[in-house]
Amino acid sequence: MKITMRFWRDVYGGFASLEYSWVPEGLRHVIKLTPGQQEADRTDNVSGDLYSHVQVYCLDNNKKTSTLMWQFPQGPPHKFSIIHAAIEVFQSRMVGRGTVYYADGSSMSEEHRLDDRPRRCPEEPQP
């Protein structure tokens, strides 16, 4: 099975990094954006057939806004699997929005407050 993640941001003058996994698999994936790059997609091959949530381990945008350990959507698993998800970063409002799209054509979105500080995502090199 394949699931696609889209990572988008409204302010894209610097680097951005997103480390996430599909629940319950828990295998970490990374999307990195370079200065001037507003968005990117990543398609992941996953085993199994029912993915219920997205786990964000680390998200950093422009070394100005970030978050750690955010899982969405809240609540129990949907009866159909996630087939696509999107994380949008609104640095101008200090909010991240996560949306999941299910195999039955439905979707769920939620917003998450971002921190006003940089974070080093685990795959980034140490200074």
C-alpha cells in the first residue's frame, strides 16, 4: 500500500523539515524543503492496510516556528485507512494544520499551535 504526505508552508524563505510516521507502523519519514521551496510530496510504501493517524515527531520552518510530538486527527481510528495526508504550516498565524484523507472519500482536519522557536529535527546535522 502507498500513502502520500504533502508538506506546504506560507513563509518559505529558509529551510524546513518534517519528520513523521503513519500510525500504527511507526516508521519515520522525512521531507525537507530548501529556501524558496514552498511544498513537496512524499509517497511512502507501507505494510498493512489500516492507517489511522499521523505522528509528527518534529516540524521546523525557517528556524522560527516549530513543534514536537503532534498526532492527528484526535479521537479513535476511522473505519477506513488514510490514503493521503497534508501538513500546512501557517507561520504568519503560528499554526499548523493537519488533514487526513480516507479511502472512503472523507477527510478530517485539525489545527495545532506552533512554538515560536527553532527545533533541530533528528536527521539534521549537528553544528
